[in-house]
Amino acid sequence: MPEAPAAPAVSNCPACDAPLPDASCIRGVDRLHGVAGAQDVVACDRCGSGATEPPVAAGELTSLYPQAYGPYDAASGRLVGTMSAAIRWWQGRRALRRPPLASLREARAGSLVDVGCGRGDLAALFVRRGWRATGIEPSTAAVAAAREQGVDARVGTLADTPLEPGAYDAAIFQHSLEHTVEPLEDLERIRRALRPGGLVLITVPNFACWQRRRFADRWYHLDLPRHRTHFSPAGLSAVLERAGFDVLSIGTSTSTVGLPASIQYALVGRCLFPGGLALRVAAGLCVLALPIARLLDRVGGGGDQLHAVARS
């Protein structure tokens, strides 16, 4: 695998813009796909968010994602395809009943943009509900798959893929904002693409959760070097306000895979099931641990997923 490109150190928090300390709080490696080299996460003293160092240029981000990266990886074979379809159906049904997507469940169908849409599974869920969905995604293979599902998918990032100004009723960052090099600039671009009163719905890992504190560099959702900004609730609220949004809600929830995968990293140091049938089976079995994970999150003060809904 390629080594993560080096760049000058980050000086200010990408969430709240406060000066960052010199010392890192976490030093880790890529336990999912094995990108060479170690990265540091520097935590902001003001909002508690983190920034991955060294930073990378936007054009170099694709080197950190293998072809078999989960959101790009198309299921092959009847058994794997059937399992993937069942998992996607369950995940979609669950997502629409929970924050932040529950905000759109009863909304009148309109136009939305899904930033980092991957294969288009989430955007296609809205297409089937009558929405017009645009997807932004750097992977050409994933874009092709999204188009087959009826999504107006476009190859690129928000920095190089223009969106029609004032054309969208909603924008979704479903585990994608943490991957961007400049989250503030991307949120400003989205605000310009939204109609007045349009909603942005965000889900990212919760850097302030007990799982991150307990597992440190072996926390599954750290996902170095692909995750560039690690948001706390205060940090996510701050960057939305800096981008000109009115924050309507901030909350957390429990992911299905987070705790089991973090335990796996703690025990063996890497992901044993990065793709294929083994990944689908492991993802299905993680559901069995969800009640325990929810209980621990309740005791620990919050889940490992962070959600926000904000209005332009």
C-alpha cells in the first residue's frame, strides 16, 4: 500500500479554529487497510475535536483508499450479494428511523445532495421515496454503481464538482465530513447549494465518546489516515456555526460495528475481515452485540456516532 503523503503540520483546529497544541494525544497506524506509516491526532483544548497530522492535499486523498474500500466494494456472487442486500435494507430502514435522517422521513420529497455517496445506497433509498438525489464521490467505480441505482452521481469532491446554487432542499454527510481536508469550506459550499431553510444532516464518529478514550489508537472509528478531522459535539456545532448554519440538534447514537471492531483491534491489532463474504458475516454478527454496546454507551455518557441537523 502507498505511504500517506507528508505535509506541514496543522496549526488551527479545523472545527473551531482555535490554535492547536504541539503535542499529539494519539499516535496510530492504519489497522483497516494497512496504509504505511504512522499518523498523529492532535486534540483541540477548546472544543475537544482532533486533527490528523501530517495533513494531505485534497488531490492526494485517493491514495489512502484501496479499491476494496467498503463504501466502494461491490458485492460479487449470489451469496455475498444477497447478504449485502439484506444488510443494506436493514441499515437503510434503521437509518431513516434515527437521527439525523429521521428529520427527512416525513418531509415532502425534493432535491438532495449526498456528499461522499459511495455506491449510492443511501441516496438510492431516497430516490425510491420520490426524491431527486445528486451524489458527489471521488471513486469512478462507485459513481458508476450509484448511477445504476438512479442517482445523479458526479465524480469528484465538493472542491472540484460544482453544485447548482440554491437548488437543494437537503444535504447529507453520512460518515463523509470527517474525510474532508477542509470541512469548513465544504460546509460553506453546501450552504450555498441549499435553498433558504434547507437542511444539512451530518453523521460522524464521536471523538468525545468513552470508546475513543478507552481504546485510544485502537478505536475503530479513528480510521487513520482517512479520517482527517475527529469531531466532538462542541466542535461539530462550532464548524456548522462558522459556516453560517443554525444548529437545530446535536446528539449521539450507538453504531453496530464500533465496539466489536474496537475489541478486535485491541486483541489482534488489525481488521481480520476487511472485505468479501467474511466482512458481511462479521457485520451481521455485530448486531448481536448492539444491546450491550448501547448499555455501555449510556453509562459512558454517549454513543460512538455523532449527529447534527442544521438549517441554512
